[in-house]
Amino acid sequence: MTDTKSPAGQAARPGPHVAGLRERITRFVADRVIPYETVLDAGGPAADAALDSLRARAREAGLWALPLPAELGGGGLSFAEYAALAEAEGASDHGPAALGSAPLLDVTMLARYGGPRVREEYLAPLVAGTLRACYAMTEPDVPGSDPALTGTRAERSADGSWLVSGRKWFTSGAGRADLVTVLVRTGGSPGDREGLSLLLVPTGSAGFRVLRELPVLGAAGQYEIGLDRVRVPADHLLGAEGGALSIAGERLRLGRTLRCLRWIGQAERAFDLMCGRAAARSGSGGPLAGHQLVQQHVFEALLALRGARLLAHEAVALIAAGQDARTEVGLAKVAAARMLQQVTDSAIQVHGAAGLGPDTPLPSLFRTGRAARILDGPDELHITSVARRVLAGYAPGVPAPEPAGRTAPPG
């Protein structure tokens, strides 16, 4: 495998324990997960059985739930430590689910904002993998980038419980989920930023339905759900009533950063395939690696990979330190999504027709890269929000800001 990391990045390499885990995860994903990608992409009973088998093997290998709290049965790695593993784990889109780290966002949010019953009843089973959770935010016919337009409504009953009605879509993993965190309106009208709350809804509740699966460019895993006066216990409110946007923003920043790291791992696969093809394939003009246009593909891909990695780890450092990372996460998300699409596109081009067929993972990787530019907030959302935040620092009467491109020196 080609080392796409820069020498400067090597100074921040993790300690021996985490480095050893990364090597083991790399082998596990390559030997166990990647061979089942076609089955897992297709969904259905065969995919469920394959995933259950992989999860059992991950437990046997001592690689289960590494970034989840040790007191709940996880590996206890810090966010910064896990960030060093996320590229290797994310080399396959199915790596996090197979290795038990997929519930990280749900466990983190429930631990921080759930009440005593929620924490006691759900956290340990989520870490163990006996319960599965998902997150429902976007709605049909409503721009997903504007949560203020949320129409799903929750009304209080006389006993304090909530009755939830509405529809959500592009809800990852809802088909097998036991719990779904739902963004709902508990006050105000669509368009108001106030009055939005988060409720944890057991999917076995009366009135909850999975309406249909929504394949993304042919891949399974996304769903549309319906809620028809679903009764939710009062103590399943996460955080304060009306406080959803700050919690959702925190979740999104953490989730986007993790996905950036995983996209980098997938882009490395595409990069290695491209370079291997260029070195091994020859035509009448000699090896492809000798052609300048192929060399340009390699250069541009490596440049994009290294740039995206630096931006992603800058966001990781700020999040781990508890600092405002909104700008850095926005930059990293756009850079990593574009980069995955660019690197995979170049790899397909170098492979020629073989890159379009079923014999390489390139079509699947390209699909992930294209979807990444829309899911988790489209590029345009991040471009606008980052630019507005930067320009606000230049408004008249505001102290001169630090140059936007300045970062802390290495070390």
C-alpha cells in the first residue's frame, strides 16, 4: 500500500498501542469486511447474516467498539485516539458497523443528554450491539439543510408523554433499528428555529412504520419512516425542550468529522488501485505509469488526499480540545467529499472500462464520494456557512481577525 501521509503528519503518529490496533483493523477490514461488500451493499437477509457474522469475528479479535466507553463494554479509546484508527476502519463503508463503532454518535449523545432511564436502559445494549439506533432529521419535500422547516410534531399528553406524528427520510439503518432519535417540533411553526426538540423513539411503538427503503445510487441502507401518533415516554426527551439545534449541531460536527476520516480511508483504497494499475498495465506505448497524463492523475489525487487529511485532523484536534470547530469541520467535509469523488474518478479513468465493471470496488467508492457531497449537508451549505462566519470577522468595528489560513505550528 502506498503511504499517502506526509512526513509532517508522521510527527503526530499515535503511540504503539493505537498503532498496533490500526494495523490489526487494516487487516481485518481487508481480509474480512471487503470480501463481503457486494453482499452488504445489496441489503436483505443475506446482508444481515453477513454483518452478524462479521460482528462476531470482531469481538473474537478484540476489536469491538473500540471508541465506546470501557465502563459500558467498549474499548475506551478517546476521540483523538480513535481518529487515528478511523481511516483504516472506514476503508470499507461497512467497517464501522462490522467493528461496533457505528453507535458512537448515538451513545455519545444519549450519555450526555439522556435522562437516568435512557442511560441505564439503552447505553450498555447499544455498545454490546444487542440494540441498534439511528437518527432521523430530514423530511420529504423539506430542504434537509434547513432544520427550522421541520414539520414532524410532538404534542404533550395529559400524562406528560409525547404523541409524535410526521415523516422522515434518508434515515440510515432504520430498517433494523430498535431506537431512533427524531427531530420534532414541540412548539412554534415550520420556519421557527425555536421549539425544536429531540425525542428517542422505540421503533416497536404503535404507529411507527418503515415506509420504504431508499437505495442511494443502488446501495441499500437508507429508509423513509412514518410516525402516526407514536407515544413516547416523557423521560425520552434528550436535553431540554426546545434545545434540539445545539445538540444536533454538536452531533453533526462530530459525525461529519468521523465520516471525513473514513472517506480518506476509502480514497486511499482507490489511490492504491490506481497506482497499481498504472504500474502493471502496459500498452503499445509502454506502462501507463510512464504517461504524463496518468502521472497527473496520481499527483492531483495525492495532493487532494494529503490536503483533506490535514483539514480533517485539524477538526479532530479542535473537537478533542472542546473548542469551536465549525469552520474546520465545514472545510474538512467539503474537501474530503470532493476528494473521494476526485480520487475515485481518476482511478476509474486509469482503469478504463475495467473501472466501470464489477471486478473492482471503484464504482461503489465513486458512489460513496458522489453521495458524500449531498448527504450530511450539501457542499453549498458548508461553503456558505463557512464564508459567512469568516466574513463576519471583517465587519466594520470588529477587531482584526487572525488570517483565515493560519494554523498552529507543528508540534
